[in-house]
Amino acid sequence: MFIRGPNVDEDLAGGCIAHLNVSTTPESPGAKEIRGRTLDKSSEPRKRAETINLTKAWLNRCNDFDRRCCGNERRGLPSRVVDIGGTKPKLVETQGKRGIYVALSYSWGGATSRMFKFTTDTEAAFKKGVALSKLARTHRQAIQVARELEYRYIWIDALCIRQDDNKDWADQALLVPEIYNNADLTIVAGVSSDARDGFLDIGSSPDEAACQVPYQCANGNEEATCWLSLPRDRSIGPTTERAWCYQESLMARRMIIYGRQQLIFRCREREEFEDGSCNFVGEADVWYNELFPALNASNLPPVQEDHKPRNRVQLDSRPATYTGPSFGQGQRGLGLADTTDPVLRRWYSVTMEYSTKSFYDPSDNHAALSGVVRLFKQALISRFGRGSDRYMAGLWECDMICGLLWRSRRIVDAHLPALTVPEYKKKTIRKAPSWSWMALVGPISQGAGAKTDELAGFARYGTPCCKPGNLKRNSWCQNPEGWEYNIVELKHFPDPYELQVYGYMRELRISQYKTQDHPDHGVRCKLYPRDALNKHTFRLEASERRPLIKGRGDPNSNWSLIAATGFFDQQTTSNPREMWALRLTSEEGLLLRKLYPGKIIFERLGIFFIENPKAFYPDDLNLVTDRGRYRIPEDKLPVSKVIIH
């Protein structure tokens, strides 16, 4: 359809072309044929009927047809819920009873110190019932929605977790994933950034007003009215930026989301919008089917033989064959989709998304992912068998090499900030070992990242070239059982938590030559944006060789002496000029700094890409080429045990 107006793309014919949304009211004769709705989502009860009726219709459809959402079965109630059946909401202890309840997902914002909360001082009065007017506006409106949907109980963290008791918070934080999973419905105050503001009255309207037009029903006997409008914003709002809310969204069976411009219903099978759009998310998120065996056969491909995790460890220090879910045919592809098993591929997408979220207290990052970890543990056992679910500070031991090769996402987007050490109350905190992405704050990337459309004919795959360093336990860590995924208090995190690796090490230094001095060279020049490589990466040369002097001759003539390209996790003045490179695959590895003179204990600095094998490997190693590629004699390569804190 052609229309004229602002905010649309110019058409060659002089008109404008745009997608249009068609909507109508629920009582219109055209409602049977038009999925889109135009709703008033304000808090005024007299205007709420259409919104509540649509919500109930979505819920009923989910209960009747969506198997993975498990209907409206009665599940175990949280230890405390708010009873909203009477005039005044009151706190009740459930004592293990079963029932149906809703949960609220929202952002506290600046209301932290001012809103009514469950504490030792408020407990007695709260159990008798408190006036709605005492509660934060978001809490009041969530109770309003729950009552309109005919629920009796609601769970809200500020009202059901004792806020002045650290032990109660720690105990309940472990149960939060289960609470959202068991809730019959989760109300998401997506559009609100502050609990004092509420969420029913602050959604924005589309940029352009809808146009009312007549509509002829398909039977030819009825006429109706519909509205044409430019597409409505489908974004949710500030809650998508919060880490706790992200876990809640992954754990919830069903959500009714009050977004920026429309109402959204999302469950484990589908995502429906007020404007009539619908996405079947269950078909795409197939990893989840491992938790539902009856659905496996039709949706999830069988495990490929070369994806099965196994370490064949020899008792000498020679490299052993290592394969894992991200190394199909013994190789790791340029992108995660190339070789990675779908369950692990989904895990890496979750961690990349999770790394963009924010915390009030950064040490919560483990607790706020614990429920997702628990689900993936079940999925990995179902997928690969017992022993494949060993979790280590954000990484899975069955796919350790791929997990270690995370990197700052600014290698994809040059304008993103570097990763940083977390701070809480103006003090830096250590919340994970340096080799874990959870040690730092900021967006990470896994796999190749960007520009995959330019990879035609570019076939540099990485094969595993290291092995676990704990030979007795056949593990990558000194104490593989030492890291509990459900630890929520910083004081209980094991520190140091050692990563132990057998691999080839090379001491390198930063070259005077910059990445941009060799614009046509580099194994990753076709993988990442040129501006990101030029701005954030650096060239590395062997430390024992004479330094290359920039300005003496053509830079291209010295390219063969560049051993690797490096990329720091953090951009700090403390980054050294000389460092160690631990090879993990035939293409990539970790940049390390030695922590103590004379010891093999290191910390992670970043990653590197091997550029010229003859410069990266020892001079006395006889390298031969095979079809244009160097063949590395692994049995002659010196390897050593490395410990990373």
C-alpha cells in the first residue's frame, strides 16, 4: 500500500511505501478477522475490560494448546506470598502449600530506600494487612492487574523477601528462578524504570495517529471500522536492561508484558502482540526441548558423534586429542553456528545477552543466572549424558576451550567501551577468576562475531591444541567440584579458583607496528570491522627476537615477523608491553600475565590470533606447508602446565 507522510522511505515513483498495522476493537464485527487490537492500558478500571479480556484469551489459548507451558496446574507456592483476596493486601506464610499465583518482574529504580518493603519492623502490620496507598505504585498496579485476572496470590520480591536480613535474602535468591518458573503468570512492568512510577499509565503512543477507515467483513453482510497505523514499537522498556529481569524472563512460563507501545504475551511456545503479530518462539529455542523428552525427536537434531565431549588425556605432557560440542570434525568454525551443538550455541547466546545487563550490586551476577544454569545442567545431561554438566564460573567444562575464547564485543563494534572491573560502593570487587567472562563488566562476544557475509572461501578453522591440566581428575580445574552455581554471597566464592591447562606457551611483546600498518594482512581482517581492528587490536612479535623498528623499510616486508594479533579485555594503563601467549587452538589463544616470578601462575589479559606460524613457533621447529598451510609437528612442540587465577 502506498501512503504519503513523514517517517517512511521515499519511493522512486514519488510516493512513500510503508508497512501498516491494521487493528480494531474487541467488540467490532471485524474482530473475528483482524488480529490487531487498539487498547487503552490505563489504570482506570472502567477502561481496563478490553485489556483484561485479551490477556485472558491469550492465557486460555496457552493453557489449552501449549504443552511446554504445562497448563494452569497447581504448583508449590513460594514460602511467602501476598494475599490480595481481601481489601488490604497481607503477607502470608504458605508452609509448603500448593496453589496458583502470579509474580511481578520490574525495575526498582530510585525507589529502593523509600518504598514500603517487608522488613522485621513491618512484618507484624503486613501480616494483618496494609493499605494499598502505602505500596509503591508499580506494586499497587500489579495487584490491580492480578485481581482483574482473578488471582488471589502475588509474589513481589520487595514484599516477600525480608529486606533487612542478609541470610533470608541469600536463601530466597536461590529460589527466585523456581518462583518465576512455578508462577502461573508473570506480570512484566517493562515500560517502567522506577517502582514509584507504575506501568499502566506511562506507555507512549505511536509517532503518528491511527487513521480510521471502514472495513467490509468477509461474509459481505457486516461492516466494521478498523484503524490503519504505522508499525507500533515492539520494545519492552527498561526492564530489558536489568540482569535479574532477564533471568526472570527466561524462567517464566508465561508473561504479560506492558511494553513501550503495546501489550505483549510471551510463553514457551509463542509471542503475541497487541498489534496482531505472532512469533512461534518454541520452534526456534529447541535446546529447551531437552527438558521435555516427548518433544525431542521432532525438533532437536541428534548429537553428532564428533560433538560428544571427551578428553583423551595421556599421562605425559604431550598434547592429547580433545573434542567438544563446539568442535565438529575436530574443528571450531569461524562462527558458533558453524560447528557448535545447538544446546551450547544457545548457552553462548544467553551469556552474550546477559553480559549487556546491569546490576545494582555486581556480585549478584552469579545468583541472577543460577536458574538458567540449573536448566542448562539438565539439558546437557539429557543431551550428552552424566558428567557433561560440570559448571565453572560461567563456563561448561565439556566445552572449555570454546568457553575460554570469549572476547570484548568492541571487536565487533569499535564504539563500545572496554570491559571493566566491577565496582560496588566505590570499591572494586573480584567476583570470578580472570579466565571467566563473569569477572568483568560489559558486553562480550563468542565466535567470529560480525561480517559473516564476507567469509566465502575463508576457511581458517581452529583445531584444539591444549588439554586439561589436572590429569588425576581429568579436569581443567584443581577442584572441579569447588564452584557451586548457586552461590549467591561474594564471601563464599572460591578464590583463587585455578584453571589448569597443558599447552604451548610463547612469550611475545607488542610491536611498534600498528594493526593499520598492515591493512591487507591478518587472519581476522575479514571477520571483524576494520575500524574495530585498527582501534583496539595490536601486533605481537617474539620477545627473544630483535625488535622491529617502525619506519625502516616497507611494513609489508616485515609482516612475516609478526607472530600474532592481540586484543586486551580491558583498556588500562597497567596492560604490559610483554606477555605470554597460551595457544588453545591452532588459530587462537589467551594472552596472560605472570603473577609471581618463578611460578607458573598467570592471569588473563585478553586473546590473540596467530598470524604467521613461523614467527609464532620456535625457530628450530621444522614447519612444512601442506596445500598452502603450515603443518605443525605437535609431537615436537614444547608444552607446559599453566595455572590461571
